[in-house]
Amino acid sequence: MRSAWLAVALLAAACTGKEDPSVLTFWALGREGEAVGPILQEFETENPGVRVRLQQIPFTAAHEKLLTAIVGRSTPDVAQVGNTWIPELAALKVLEPLDPWLPRFPVLSSKNFFPGIWETNVVEGVVWGIPWYVDTRVLFYRQDLLAAAGFIAPPKTWESWREAMRALKQKGLCPFAIYLPTDEWAQLVILAMQQGATLVSPEAEPKFSEASFTQALEFYLGLFHEGLAPVVGNAQVGNYYQRFADGWFAMYITGPWNLGEFRRRMPPSVSWSTAPLPAPQENAYPGVSLAGGSSLVVFRRSSKKELAVRLLAYLSQPPVQRRFFQETGDLPSQLAAWEYPELHQDPQAQAFWQQLHRVRPLPLLPESERLMQRLWEVVESGIRGQASAQQVAQQMDQEASWMLEKRRWLLARRKP
């Protein structure tokens, strides 16, 4: 009965009237969906006769809604997606390859974007998305507490970083030096990437037992075992803004979404700033961080691909990105947009500018997010001293191998 109903529904959808060739459907997520509305009206003004039908979707529901639309063959023309979703959507073959369109729109040239961010949109040599806004993680730190510990400048190496954290603790300046939420995976993965860890090979073989990962894991676990980081997650900490202001911890690895929050929430008596991440060695500073943000994609089923790519190009123009930043606080993907004074003359934003030139994406596999979710669950035993770094890495290799079994089978079938 259910399959018969689906067949009728699909037939009805196929038999509706012709699409209006001048109407683009655009799905945007969260607050970006609210902020982009007036910008889309300006696009319509510059393109007489064109209308953009905007649908705002909560970020938490977006992934499931996209998959439902793919199954129901009701995808929009254009959508905002998290750039970690690109490999999954590319594997499903539902996106329009953008390479043929790029020469027609110079603003979409890869040279106009941060290289590491651009890489998140390229799978198997094909460009599937255009970066819309970018994010990565840097070090937020208490300047006043660090100075009291004897460190005028933020640390640039792991060694000086650990020295600063130990000094903060030993001098009684704060109960903990750094907050590393035990229910987040990003901080550990960043440290591993700084050591050159690949996590997963292009052939979908897990690489967590390699020295590049275990060395980073030992450094990470050591921060908990020395009492430099509290063994707590976000749910237990509650309001970490207040904890930071109170001096419960002095450092936090987080992203640009917290720039505005810290500025609003920190009292004038608290001196804080941002810095690029320390690196294992000084000649590698700043250390690598994660390539994040959202991209714009065109769906293969769209009958208005040229118009859709034109919208991507419009939203990529530096003046448009500047306005979008002013409305949302989202960092621009276009390098030229960073020349505007509100970013160029903001020292706390400039830490992100430096860091965004040193970012790497997660492994470009559909399973990457699920693997990372499992990683922090497996690592908890190491944090609590119930397993060594090597044991944690071996367990993660075993679980990742099982999770990637089907991916390896699919890759093997594609070999000539």
C-alpha cells in the first residue's frame, strides 16, 4: 500500500504544470536564511523578470530535509549546505558539476577563495560547490591571565603553549588553563592534522594508529591527565561564556560564531583576544585548523542552471559578501572582501584571516562526520585514564574499518 501511494505521489508531482523559467528556488539555513532575503531582492532588481523563492530551513533539520527532497525528486535549484556534506551529495550524484560554468563567471575562480576552504568543495577533481561563508577555529584567550602568568604574547608552539597552561595552573590564576569539551571532536582532530595525520586514506583505510595521530592524541590526553583541562562536556559546563569571564579557564578553541558573543558577554574588566593556533614546531606556525563554513550548490535536476550559477556569482561578489557579513557576522569566503575596514582593521578578526590560510578539510568521504562523532565517544576512555593513546587509536581503527567497509567495496568496484 505504501509503495503504491508513493508511486501515485511521484506521478502527481511529475504531471504538475511547467515550471516558471524565471523563478529560482533557494533553500537557506538558519539565520542566514533570514539575512539573505533583502540581498535576494537586490539580485531580482539587477535581473528584471527573475524571482527567487526563498525557503528558510532550521540548520538542525536541513540534512534530513535535503535527503528527503532527493528521494522525492523535489530538490531546489540552489541550496546552502554545510561544506562537510559535499562528499555525501557528490556520491549521491545529485549536484551539478560547476567546472564548466566557472569560466563564465570570473568571480567564482578558485584564486578568489581561501585554498583550504575551496578544497572542501572539490571531490575527485570536480567542483561541486562554491564557498559562501567560511569558518575555522582559533585560540580565544584571556590576555590578562596569560600576562599574569608571564606570557605577553600568545603561544606559537605546542611546547610554549603547554608551558603557559602549566604556569596558569601553578600560579593559581585559574582552576583550569583550557576548556576542551569532551563531547566535541574538532579540537583533537585539529591537533592530529597539525601533526600531518590523514585520519583516513583515499582508499577508505583508517589511519588512526599511525604516529601522526597518536602523538597528537598523547598531547591532547596529557592536558586532561595533568589537570590543565576539566573532564567535562558542554552540557556540564553550562554557560561557558560566564566561566571564561569568571576565570574558570583561560583558553578556548572556538570559531567566528563566538566573536560577537564574546564581545556582547564579556565585561569591560575582562581582557581577551584571539590568536591563530599554535603549531608543533615554530616553523609551522600557525598550526593547521579545520576548514569549515557553508557552500552554495546547484542541483542536477534544476532546469535553470545558468540562472542558478548566476545567483552563486552574485552572492560571491565582495560588496555583497560585505553586506552579508554586516548582517550575520559570517566571515566572507572571498579574499577581496577582507580588505574592507570592518575586517581588515579588526585585530580579533585578523586572527581568523591568518588561520584561514592554514586550514584543511576532513577526509572527503560521505562517512567523515559519522566517523568524527564516533571518535570523541571512543576517546573518552583515554580522557578518563581507562585506556592508553595507543589502545584508543587501535579501537578507533577497528571501528572506522567497519564503518568504512561499504565505502571500500564501492571504491574497489570502480577500479578498472
